[in-house]
Amino acid sequence: MLPEERRQQILALLDASEVLRPTELATELDVSAETIRRDLVVLEREGAVRRVYGGAARSRDLSRSAEPGRAERENLAREAKAEIAATVASLVGADDTVFLDVGTTVLAAARQLPDTFHGRVVTNNLGAVLALASRPAINLHLVGGRVRHEELTCSGPDAEEQVSRFFADKAFLGSGGVHPTGGLTDYDIDEIAVRDRMIRNATEVYVLADASKLGHVALRRVCSWDRVTALITDSSADPAMLASLRDNGLVVLQCPAGGARDAGVAS
């Protein structure tokens, strides 16, 4: 295992536990305690962890226990989201039924669905509905439920039950974190429950994540990579991180800079 990969696994383990001792990390990763101590020194210098009495913990300013607000996220990584949206557009068939999950990257994809698309969209993303409302050729289904005002999303038991009535050709999912061993993670438990229904009822499942999400672990687990068809990420993603994701069984679609014309799948 490469040192960088091992350190990412250390961060994932610390995200799941408040404090861990070097000996516990060494046992979990099957390396010596001295190796773990050296890794912790590097991670502390980078500001990713802090040494505390009894072991190590994640630095609070880098923890993924909360996500930035929607308005802030919409302004982040705009070029990356445009690349991902172009790849999504290339994957959608003219008469597909698609699930569109929550999140600003999914919203960018909704805005770029091709003009030839006249299928069905099922979504709990109010922003996606507004983006597609002017396109009468699309059969548009808004999933209702508890409204998360700041995010413009619907979730809860009503939303779960409504999504369970549909079967989709493809699901396009948002993400809070994408980690080689931690899997797909996010923040809001009710939105994750709706997403799980989408995963169950879709033939193909795609996770949309720009490079900033790769290697990170958010607050709550969504699923492991055996439930995902592929990750779609942008051209700036770190090659070593992509290799680690592939080594853990995830198929990766990396967008070329500026669009999806030459995008290919590597596994």
C-alpha cells in the first residue's frame, strides 16, 4: 500500500471515530505502530489531524461533519461541474427514465440535459425541477416531502415512498465524499434514505463528484462501491487517487478538459 493511500485510510478511520490510538490504527491497517506514528506526523503537519491525549483525532477545521451552504457550493468548481454535466449529457438516452438526486453538481447536469432528451425525470431536487420546467417534452416528476429550505430539496418518508414507485434506467447521484475504502458518503440522513431508494431502483448508478470530493469522507455512509456503476469526475482529479479508487473496484469516468467528447471508462 502506498503511503498516501494509507494516510487516506487513516483519515477515513478517524472520521468514523473521535479518537484512535496508533496501536489501533496499526492493527486495522496491518502495519507497525511506528509506521502509523510517522504517518500521523505527516498528517499533523498538513493540518489534517491533531494529536490528543490517548491518540489522534481529525482537525476540526477539516472535518466533514457539516457541508458548506448551497449558494457557496454553486460557486465552487464551476468548470469541473460543467465537465461532469457534459459527460452526463453524453450518457442519457433520448427516452430514458432518470433519477436526479440532490446537490449542485446534479443541478448543473440537469441544466445540461441534451435537447434531444424527451424521457422522464424523477427528482427531489427543486432546483432541477425549476431548471427543467420550461421543457414540456420532458415528463417531469417532483418527489415531495419535507422541504430542506436552504438546500431546496425534499426528503423524508413521503419522498422515499414516492421514489420507490419508479424504476429508472439511470440514477445520477450527488456526493459529500468519495473515498477508496470509505465508499460514498454524505451529510443529511433523510436525503441519504431517498438516495438509497434511487440506488435500489435504477439499472445504472452514477456518482457525480468533482476532484475536491475525492479522498474525503463525509458524516454518513451512503453505500459501498459494489452498488455503483461508475464515478464521473472532472479532468483535474489526482491520478493517484483515481488509481486507488479503481483498485477498490470503482469504475471511473474522467472527463477531458472542456467537455465529454473523448471521455472513456477505466477500471
